[in-house]
Amino acid sequence: MAAGSGTRLGHGIPKALVEVAGTTLLEHALHAALTSRVAHEVVVVLPTGDERLHAVCSKIAEKTAATVSTATGGSSRNDSVRAGLAALGPVDHVLVHDAARCLTPADVFVTVAEALVAGATAVVPGIAVADTIKSIDPAAATAPGLAAAHLVTGTPERSGLRAIQTPQGFDARALAAAHAEAAALNATEAAAITDDARLMEVAGAEVFVVPGSVDAFKITTALDLLLAEALLASRHPQPPFQEYP
Ligand SMILES: Nc1ccn([C@@H]2O[C@H](COP(=O)(O)OP(=O)(O)OP(=O)(O)O)[C@@H](O)[C@H]2O)c(=O)n1
Ligand SMILES: C[C@](O)(CO)[C@H](O)COP(=O)(O)O
């Protein structure tokens, strides 16, 4: 998924085109996906008409035996996922990945794919939560003199929480059906669906969490980009990547 605008990153270009260690986020993401060898077909969902990102996909397509094609994303991540699914050929399983999580190690793709092959309908990578998480009611009135404060409504037990990442893996037909049902959601309901696994939960499917990676963080703000640069400096091989499986 590479059709986002990268507003929070603030580079004024699609986030997938932003570079880390001289290579675009998109190429980093595709490098991991292709290195994992779990996919024979890759559909890259891009912003409307961005030739630079199409050029990245064309360059990579020449270096891999996998089929690499593109689709045009929509105004929301869910719209973009639907566009990608529509462009995919007939498959049993599908992994949906955020290009923004471009440093996700290849073995996370393998872990998700293996769980699908073992029979899971929906599988997401996740990591333990380091912070204490509290729920709030954003709509509740704040106390006088506490304008920026929100009343805490609960503290879920941290051991029962996971920070969820991508790639998220699914039975392809089940995911397509869940997305078809989601088209009937109103804007508020749709905005509450922040990952594909939630759609599957709403559709009544069992969703399993498998181990993710701290390297699979989502590049959202400038701080994340600094972290990505530091992480890449510790990795080998360094980009640019010369070949793909
Ligand atoms: N309409 C959209 C929105 C998001 N995405 C993708 O979904 C992933 C997660 O989205 P996010 O991190 O929010 O990316 P942006 O939407 O680009 O970021 P922002 O919200 O800051 O604009 C990203 O890989 C992004 O490219 C997408 O394909 N289509
Ligand atoms: C799909 C996701 O990366 C799982 O954590 C996350 O929900 C994407 O959120 P965003 O607001 O669309 O970046």
C-alpha cells in the first residue's frame, strides 16, 4: 500500500517516494517483500498518476521473477486496499502491507504466510506494548482549567495488548467479502476501520496475532525517518539493492 500522501511526514510528496539511505520507502518495502519469496504476484497501490513511483515499480519488476503490477489508490487506505484486491489475479491468500513499514524484515512476511498456509483465515504481526495504554472519552467535557485533558476511562491490561503491524495476511476470498460488506459503512464507521484485520473481526472471522518486529514500525513523522536512517546504517546489505529473488 503506497498511495498515501504522507501529510504527517511533511515532505510534500507521496510518502512512498521519500528516501531513506538514498532509496525510496517503496523500494525498501518491495525489497523485503520480494526477499521473503512468499509472493509470486505483487500489486503496488500508488497515488493517481505519479510517474516516479511507477518508475520504481518498473525498475524492480525487471529484477524479479515475481509479477509486479500497479493499481491506483483511493482517498482512504481502505479504498486503496480494495483497489489492490481488484487488481490481483485469482489467489488463495493475500498479504496487505504498508510501504510506510518499509523496514519490516522479510521473516515477518514468512511468519504471516506460514500461518495462512497452516489454516488461519486472518493473521497480523504484532509486538508487545512498552507503554501503559489508557482509554479516554475524547467527546467527554474536560474539567475547568484542564482544557487539554481527557478523563481516563480505563487501563487495559498491558499483557493482553499488542501493537499491530503489517503485512497482514488473509484468505483472499474472505477479505474481499469483508471489504465488499464494508462499502456499506458510513464515513464514521469506515474511519474506525484502521486495518484490514478489523474488517475481518467485524465479519466474524478469527484473527490471529503472530510475532512482528520492532523494525516494522510505521514511518509516519520526521522522527520515524531519523530512526529509519539509524536502523538502516546498522544493516547489511546497504541499498541500493542490486537484485531480487
Ligand atoms: N489513501 C491511502 C492512505 C494510505 N495508504 C497507505 O497506507 C499505509 C499507512 O498509511 P499512513 O501511514 O497513514 O500513510 P499516509 O496516509 O501517507 O500518511 P498521512 O496520514 O500522514 O498522510 C501507507 O503505506 C500508505 O501509503 C494508501 O495506500 N492509500
Ligand atoms: C494498518 C496499520 O499499519 C496497522 O497498524 C495502521 O492501522 C495504519 O494506520 P494509518 O493511520 O492508516 O497509518
